[in-house]
Amino acid sequence: MRVVVVGGGISGLSAAWRIAERAAQAEVVVLEAADAVGGKLRLATVAGVPVDVGAEAMLARRPEGVELAKAAGLADALIEPLTTSAAVFAGGTCHPLPARTMLGVPGDVDALRRSGVLSDAAVSLVDSEPSHPPLQPVLDDVAVGPLVRSRLGGEVVERLVEPLLGGVYAGHADQLSLRATMPALTAQLRAGGSLVRAAAAVTSQGGAGTSGPVFTSLDGGLGRLPIALAAGGRFAVRPGVTVRAIRRTPAGFALDCGPVPRPELVEADAVVVATPPGKAARLLRGVAPAAAAEVSTVDTASMAIVTLAYQDVRPIAGSGLLVGTREGYRVKAVTLSSQKWPITHDGLTILRASIGRVGETADLQHDDAELIAIVRHELPALIGVDAEPVDALVTRWGGGLPQYAVGHLEKVARIRAAVAAVPALAVCGATYDGIGIPACIASGQQAAERVLAREGQ
């Protein structure tokens, strides 16, 4: 049995790892168009220090990420954050992120009041929400923004929900699906009632019976994980190979690879497509056209991360900062990496600033020097840093984050059904079941199980 995985991000590597683990006699090959595997888990060097320029943390309370890191031999490299105390820049100043919020939906009015992030009138509206006529049962998918705004007012959306959802998805609350982005809150709201009480119930459940950190990373950077998986010897990796099309053959699949002047044919008994939605739609067109049509409608957001290294600066305390949408800044979030993680930075202060949301591409047209200048211009007001950095790096993620629009889960169900009709074909990745690292790992593992089940392994 020969399985080809198209795409060497964490989802594709997880699929390859699981197939090789479960079917020892299988030949597993990962084809990756880039020069190295990892996708959005990528290491770079800034001021001589290795840093993550993509994802830099993963949920520790979902088991998939931690378990895979341990299986890859990185158990001793797992680290906990030094602090998870984040801030929100709203109303022209920094405020502590209120405790017990569900992606910005407040579940603790006292914590909300103490943070100072909302005006007194906005806090009073949140406080009175449980006494309002009960929310009707939320049975159909809705956008997050309009629902929250109708119950809690615009300030909650602009100063809490939008910054948090924007930090995760680089999207807008008025477009993102409640069911896809906040499934636990959706479950609470199936009975209707109070949005604040539903958020309180979800955040209380998050603390019950759990211990240890919420997030984890790796000493030396989370980008070590894909490198370790690829180096494990369980499967072959071919970087720099572009797959242009997938076709069915009497024996399985044929993949047209390489540049048109120098084509290469790769044959496979089974195929896992683990690429972003645009590329996945093109590859699926020849083998699962109905799935391709659905995948092609998944929008994506582009963004850039500007990593800066400083000497002798004192930014605000905490792990980072989110920026409210009405504040007039182009920086949407700052991660204070050297304060967040117990990593040796040779005395340097390392921070990352992100720019870009879905549909907002004008800033991303600037060259690297201009993006660095934009960030440096805004950092004094945001975190109190106006020094000259000793080094800087811009990393661009074009189409890097899929958008979970209203109806996303139903769309994914249709994609899965169309793919399932094709024997020995599976899809996985952030496009479908969650953009967090554990969710992507689980997606890859599920794709592997589908392929193995169809092949009778």
C-alpha cells in the first residue's frame, strides 16, 4: 500500500505519522511544495535567536498536541508559559483582559468591571442582561457579532469579541460562525436564556477538574515539532514538489507533479489532501468535484507577523496585548514572547506584532521595511516601547487563516460526504475542524483512519 499525503503542514505530517504507525507495511510519502515542512509552524532566526514566526502555542488541555510531541521525542522540551495575563487596548489605554470570558463574551461581570475595558454604561448593560427577556433557543447557526451586540451592546463586540476572534482567526465577528468558533457556548445556548449565564457556565466548566497550564510550547520553538516528525524516519518527505492535479486510475490515483516542462507522475493507492482551501479545491476538482466546489468557497485571511528584538527595554507586563477595532491602529495584537515563555534570549526582549484581517490587505502591500516602520510607530502608544530594535523580521502568511463563516459546519459535512464517496481519499487541515494545532493534528489523524479503514488495514 502506497499512501501519498499532499501537504507537509502539521495536519499532513500527523496523517502520515498515524498511517505509518498503524500500517507498518505501508509506504507513506509526504509531498510538500515549499522547501521545508511545517506549514504555519515555522522557525526563523532573529538577532541570532531561534523564534517561532507562525504558531507559537498550542492548547495543553487537548491531548493531541502534547501526545504527538512526546511521541516525536520532544517530551523534555515541553514548556509552560510564565504568564497568561494579557491586556486589551481599548478607549486609548491598556486594560487587563477580564477573567472568565469566552472569546470575549463575558461570564463574570465583577471581573469585567474591575478590568475597566468597558464604559460604566456598557458594564451596566452586561450586568442587566440576565434579567432581560430570555434569548430564544439558538438552534440555527448565526454570526457571533450580531448575537452578542443584540444582548450586550456594541462595546463588548468592539473591545472584547472582535480583538479576541481577530487574534485567533484574523476575521470579523459579524461574519464568523457561532457554532464553528464557539461550540461550547452554542451548546449552552440551545436552551436559550442568558448569554452572560451561558458564558459563565462554559468558563466554569473549563476550570472544573482540570489542572496544569492551558497552553504549552516547546523550548527552542514550536516549529521544532514538524521537523521532529519529518526526521522520525516513519515516512518519506519530499520538499519542493508541487502537485498540480490528482486523477483516478484503475489501480488508485495518479498525481501530476513538478513544473509543466519537467512533469513527474506519482502513483498512489490512497491520497490525503492536506493543503489550504484554494489548493485543495484545485486538487479535488478531478476526483471529487462536488467537494472541490464547496472547498473553493472557504474564504481566507492574509496577515503578517513582524518579529522584533530589543536590548534594554521594558514593555508592559504580561504575555501580550490585543487591540480594539475602533482604536485606529493597524497592529491588531502583540505577543511579548520573552515575557510569555521561559526561553533564553541572550538578554534580548523578543516580541511579535501582527497586522492584517480578512478583507484588509492594503497594509500588507507595503514592503518589509515599511511594515516594520508601521509597527515601530505604533508600539510606543501600545506597549511603551520606542527604542531601536537590534533586529527585525517580517513573515507573511498569504491566505493563512481559513474563515469559518455562518454555515461552516454544514459545509464541512457536505465536503466530507463528497470525499467519502471516493475510495481511499481523505482531506484534513485547518480548513475543516478547527485552526488550533491540536485540532489540526486530530484532523490529520482522522483522515489517516479513514484511509486505513477503506484499505482494510
